[in-house]
Amino acid sequence: MNANESATTRRSLHGVAELLLAGPQHRRSGTIRLRATPGGFATVTEPDLRVEGADLVAGELRLPISGTSARALGAAAGTDAGAPENLYSDGSGVSPDEVLRVDPVAAAELAHALTLGDQALRALSPGATPVLWPEHFDLAITVDKVNYGVSPGDAYLPVPYAYVGPWEPRGGEFWNAPFGAARPLSELGGVVAAITGFFAEGRDRATIS
């Protein structure tokens, strides 16, 4: 997969998550939390919207994302596009009128990373519910003041990766990122058990550091 296509797709889907799912959901239901779903991601309450592959799905409507804007998609889906207000300072950087570009193969790879992350996080902590946060567009849980998550890629690392982020900095070779520890999913074989093992090692090292 071309790196530029992956980055463009990730930015556009991040924008959809923020402007069409989290923003309208927060205005209607008071939460920005999203969730991973088969083939993509979705709201957790009203409005009931999801991204599946390269489409926005609203009830019986399936709307291609690529080549249009969040504002136009929102109008077609019966919702107003816009990010959650006054909750965070960063985000996708996508405006409601920006033309979105989503490559189906890149979208499938992004969705697969979220699926792996969801399964690994639930295996690590069965009592926790992974949340896809719209500001950073990563799937995460927090247990005992340590964040665990999977990102589909970002400015720090432009490929899907797993991370462990203790609230208090730790020292040692394991902690190779400014926020804790990060490993590309490719280095973990793209396997749930290996991702879970990385999370568990981070948990153990965070406890003894």
C-alpha cells in the first residue's frame, strides 16, 4: 500500500470519526466515545452511524465517503457535521468542507488494525471496554494509571502500532517512545496474542519500574 494513500485515507476517516460521528453524538447524547466494529468504527449511542469500509452507513443508507465532504455526507445522513466543541485542542484538522479521499484497501487495513486492537485489549483486560477516541483516532483502555492502545498511525509513527503509556514516565530500553512504549503491529506479526503479550509486558514493566 502506498504510504501517501494510507495517510490520506487515515486523515479522511479520522475527519469522519470526529465530524460526523463524535461531534453529532456529543451534541445529542453527551459523549465522544466511539467503538471499533467489523470493517470500521461506529458511534456508541444516538445518532446510530458507522463507517464500514469506505462508506458511511446511516440506517439503510450507504454513502461513499471518497470524493465528497463531511458536510455533504452529514446532510445526506440527516445530521450536522462538526467536531465536538470545547473538549480538546487537537484533532484531525479536517474541515467540514474538505474533499475526503478514502482508498478501499487502505480503509480495510485501518479497520483490521482496530479489530486486532479491540481483541487484544479485551484479552488483556476483559472487564474494560476499548474506546476509539476521536481526538487522536486511537483505540484504548486505561488500567491502573496505564494507557494501552492501538493507533492506525499518526504523526509520531505513520503505520499501525500498539502502545503502552504509563501516566508517570518509566526508564529502560522497553520505553522507546515519548509517551511510553510503541511497537508497529507488523513487528508483532499482526497477531492478537503477540499484541496482547506486548501489552502484558508493558503492564509488568510499568508495575516494577
